[in-house]
Amino acid sequence: MLNFRQFEAGPDPFGRKFQVYFKWLQTAISLRHADTVDVKFVLEDESGAQTQKTIALPHADLLAVSGKLGRKMDDPWCCRLAARHLIHLIETGEDMEKDLVTVSIAELSQYAADLANREREESHAA
């Protein structure tokens, strides 16, 4: 299973790789009056330069996707979904200029399905 606390991502379109560190998960209602679960990561490139990215997961979309999959919504699952989106951003260069990026329901559904498949494969291999 993807370790969302610390992982390597990339290369980006310019060939750079990043060490990514989980910083926190918080409901954004307390931060910016948004109905999202925000997950913050610190990215460190090969030169040691750091940047921060917050991935916003809309709460209603999380409930819909978790209900469709029959999976409870918990912090580790949200962090893994956010990490999957961050990996996508790094590899494509999409939205890398932004500090805060909101995940669409289509993207969230795809990441959740991918994680569910991966979890099933790991449980069968064990």
C-alpha cells in the first residue's frame, strides 16, 4: 500500500524527482470555511528546495465515493487519495503553480477504484 507519510514522486516533465512528506490532514471548515478534507504535503526536490501543496478533497464527494465502494471514510484513505493526486500533479506538471488544488469527483473516483483494486490484490497475495 502506498505510504503516504513519505514517498518519492516523479519525474516531473522536467525530469526532477521529489521526496514528499505528509504534513497534516484537517477539515477545512476550520481553516477556510470550505467543506473539504485538506491534506498538506511538503515536496523537496533534488537540490533541497522545498514547496508545499495542499490537496483539497470535497467532503460530499468523499462520502459519495466511499458509499459507492462500501468503504468507510477514514484519515489514511483520504491521505492516500490525496497522495495519488499529488503524484498525478507532479508527473504531469498540472497545477504545480498552485498551493491549493481541489480534486474533482471523477479523479477521486478513479483514485479510489485504483486503491480498492490494489488493496484486493494485496489481500489475495498475502
